[in-house]
Amino acid sequence: MLNTILHGDATDLPPLLIAHGLYGSGRNWGVIAKRLSDRRQVVAVDMRNHGQSPRTETHTYADMAGDLAEVVAAHAGPDGKMDVLGHSMGGKASMILSLHHPERVNRLVVADIAPVPYTHSQVQFITAMRSVDMSRVERRSDAEAQLAEAGVPRDLQSFFTQSLDIPNKGWRINLDTLERDMAHIVGFPEDVSGQFAGASLFLSGANSDYVLPDHRPTIRALFPNSHFAKIPGAGHWLHAEKPREFEAAVRVFLES
């Protein structure tokens, strides 16, 4: 099963599952998870091939949805359900979870992603991480300097180095599998079917172009009880750029 980080204790509210995006980890969500755990238990996971979770040969959304279903089964409340929050790659995995296992999901929050394929690739960041000479890394700042030389933006330097495994001179990310399955990661399953009838919030950064008005018919076809909101001044990394506003929007939706 996926590595999990538990925040808070079980209450009469459904537990919340948080699924991070590509190259992230459950640790990235520590502050928001702790704050949301004042009313409910929050379970942040390391997705497969990230953090302390198993390294596997495949990285498809069917794989990831199955992983999340196991976590829900282990941590759900008496009704067998959890609220689910996913960002980017984790948002797509959460959508597939809710479509394949609707009996496992109470409410769904999808952060800055739509159920559509994208044309961009993230392989350039794998190349940059591979370029880091681990023999010259004694602290995170050493790796950040090398990532800067490789052209990685400053905010992503800090984000990536949260997944450094300095004692073992490597990354807590399975770069080989992620590179091989990048087409799956930036895509979306073509054979997806069914609907999730539960309440869904598609929360986007106002400065992001990941969720466009043209995507709404596709979203509503799969998630007929969907709601939309934007966080002003935020881009794709809306939870990191505007954490208080993000937390407030999620809290209002889950508790409404």
C-alpha cells in the first residue's frame, strides 16, 4: 500500500485523502493537511514511484486509482467513504478513483486539472534531476544550485529538492518509470466511462490555463454535480502560492 502520513484523529466528519501531483510527496501538503485536521482526520499519501511509496514498472491512472482505493478502504469512516482532494496528477487519479469506485468517495476536490489530455511534457525536469551530480550534494542548496544551472525555475528548485535522498545520493522519485509513462501522465484514459454523482469542486488558479471554459462540458458529463471556483493571483501551484485561500475554499466546500 502507499506510504501514508496521518494528521489528526478520526471524528464524525469523513476523513480527507490528499493525493499530490507529479514529482511531489505527501510531505509537500504538511501545513494544509495539519490545518484541515482540526475538524477531521487527514491522510496524505506518497503516490506510487514517489516518496516512500513502492517503485513500480507502470504509472497509469488505473494503477494510481487502485492504490488510492486501497488507502480509502484502510482509513475510511463507518460508511466506507472518504473525501478526496487531488492536485494535478493526483487530481486525475482522484477523478478515476471516483469514477471506478464511486462508493468509496464522499466529496471530490480537483485542484487545477481537467479530465482531458494535455500536450505538454514534464520530461525536461527528469533530465534536469538526472543532471545533478550527487557527489557534490551535501545539502538541498547544493542540488538547487545545479538545478538552476540546468534552467529549472527557482520555485521548482525548492519543490524538487524536497524529494532528495541525500544520505543515499539519489532521488525519492522513480525517474525511469515516470519518463517511460509520461504519455499516460499528461494524458487521460480514453475509455473512461460512467459518472460520479457526488459533489465535486474544480478549484483552479486564476492565472493558470490548465482548466479552461472549453473543458467544462467534459467535466460536467463525468461529474454532473460539479462546482467551479478560482483563486485570484494563483497559478497551477495554487495550494503553495495561496495556501490560506486554498484551505478556506476546500474547507467551505467540504463542510457545506
